Amino acid sequence: MHHVRAAFFLDFDNVYSGLFKLDPEVAVLFATEPGVWLQRLTTALSDAPRRFLIQRCYLNPSGWVNQRDGAGETSRQYFSRFRPSFVRAGFEVIDCPRYNATKNAADIRIVVDALDALADDTRYEEFVIASGDSDMTPLLQRLRRADRRTMVVSPADAAEAFTAIADQLLDSQRLLALVQGEPVDLDLDDDAGQVGTEFPADAAYAQFRSIVTAEYEAAASPLNMASLAYRLRDELGPVVGTSNWFGFGSFARALESLELPGLHMSQHLLWDERRHQAPDPATPGAPRAALPDPVERLADQLSLPRLPQPWWPSIYETLSRYAGANRFNLTQCTSWSRDRLREAGVPVSRGAVAFVVRGTSFGGSPLHRQPPPTPAEIGTAFVNNVLSRAEAAQIPLTDEDEATVRAWLGAPDAAAG
């Protein structure tokens, strides 16, 4: 069997800190059992299994995050406690102490080591960069020029210029799924369907072609890929999973194999460009809202979901309800919240919900917090995070622009930040 020769470079401080803000329990699982999720990563989102010829973890041994115990007392969790776990998993652990109060040497060491690997006699076919640090954008550009595949693994909302260059992006929701042993599929926004009747692989592919072709030819508007995949899994049964979409590795590639005339796909939708108007891929099923100019700029440059203004408070309210009634799990949270919102006439995608959850976490009101955050706290944290990211991306916003953004996103009181 052919293996993809791969090199894996992990900026531990960056990834762990981001995961910890989203879900502390999963972050600890990530750091204590790296061999388990690394094994899953060998086959995730790849046509052939990866063989990691390089496994390096760049870690600041004196780095730490604040953690709270059951009594609410705060203590420091030092990264050095996780070093033995990565050594046991076969990683070469490279200590990267801080140069100053905010910066360690991990990013520059990764760049230097990746370029050394690029010059090796061994040809590494794929470079996996686990970091959300946009300083490594030039590295991805250099790897692309050398015709090497790249994957970015980042729990944070990394800069578009950084993630857009990568061939694959393992974002926060998919990274959490990987660590917890849940399915990872970049092609779908929604959950997989139920198990139905089993078919032999050849017969199942013929049935797959028949169903998709009929749906495609009859569609009067773009089709939701997740809904179509749900139906196919339900009708075709376990062969979809056991054959990994008939040997094509993903739903999207299986669709491409049908060579349907005029087929065009986004991450969530497919349509016939001869008959259908191209939809807004950011929010499948939702109307494209006319946004105020400063909000439009944030949508373009930060991938802020283009949602109608009245929907934002509903999202905060629903997330608060979830946090108050459930033990936090990002996969469950996005699915549960999407379903409740659609029942209420707010047809948002799981991707849009996940965008808000991440922003809320990085804005200081994570849903795993006790007591759970209120809708107002969720909205304020999310909007503050959006504006903080805009400042970091050097998107010029006047005080009036910021007030417009806060009002549109449901946090009109700037003093609340």
C-alpha cells in the first residue's frame, strides 16, 4: 500500500492554549494521549495513509495556562507535565523557552526545520503544520511553490491569508472531533446519517450514481451537501463508511467522480452552474443579508458569517440554553444549537454556530464556564473577539464603525466590553 511521506510540526503552546479555551478536558486529552490522536491523523482527510517520518513538538517547558478546581480556586497548569507524553508517542520534543513576555522560538524553529526537511534527500509529500500563527504564512507559500501538500491544524480562527494557502484545514471543531475519536469530514457541515440496508460496493456505487443524478437533475436550486449525504448514508448503509465513499476518500470526491455536467461545489452546497445562481457559501440555507459597510468588511476579511441582524441574539440565547443544560461538547453543541435555531425559524449552519462558539471562548466567556454565561455575556465576548481580531488584522474601523458592528451583532453597548 502506498503511504504519504509526511512531516509533522506541532507548536504545542499555540495549539494547547487554543484548545484549552474551547474545552479544557479535551485539551488535556490532547496533551496526555498524543499517540492516539496522531494515529487517527494518519488516515484523516487523506487518500492514502500518512507515514510521519518527522514528528516534532515545540514546547515551552515553563509555559502555563490558568485552571480552576471544583472550588473555583485558580492554579497554573505547566506545559512541562506533558513533555513525557509526547516523548512516549515518538515525538522529538524541542524546548522553546520564551524570548520575551509574549514570544517563544517555536515559530521560527518550525520554519527553519521545515525548510531543512524540504531540502532533504527524502521527499516529504505533505507537511502538517499545527499552529494558528499567521507568521508562518511565508512557509506555506514556499511549500506550495515546491509542490508539496500542506495541512494546517489550528483550534483558533487563524488569518485567512494563512489558512487559504493550505490544502487542508483541521479547524477547532474537527480537531476536537479527532482527539475525541469522532468522525472528521471536511466536506460536511452536518452530522452523518443513520445506518440502513447494506449493499455490495459495486451495487452501492451504482445506486449512489442513480440517487445523486436524479436529485441533481431535478433540483430547482442548489442542493445542501450534508442533507444529500445524510440520505445516501441512510439508503446505502455501512458500505459508505467501510469503503470510505467507494474508495474516493470523501463525499466531495465521490461526487466529482460522477462527472455531472455543470457541477460546482462549495464546502456546503452543490449546484449546476448552467441552471442555478451561485449561492453564498458562507451561510447555506440562509438569505444573503445586506450588511452595513464595516460589517461587510469583517465578513470579507474575517469570514464573519453573513447573517441577518435579528439572528445574532437568537444564537446567543440558544448557546446560553445549551450551556446551562449540557456538559459542553463542541460537536454536540453546534448540532444541538443548529437544530433548535432551525426549529425557531433561524436556519443557520453548524459552521456559523461554531464560529460564534470559538469567538465567545477566545473573548473570555467559554461555554464550559461555571456558572454558564448568559446570552448578554456570550454576545459581548463574541463581539469583543471579532473587534480584537479586526484590530490584529489591521482592518481600519472608526468609533462609529465599531458602534455599527456592535449594534449589528447584538452588542450595541460599547461599555459592555
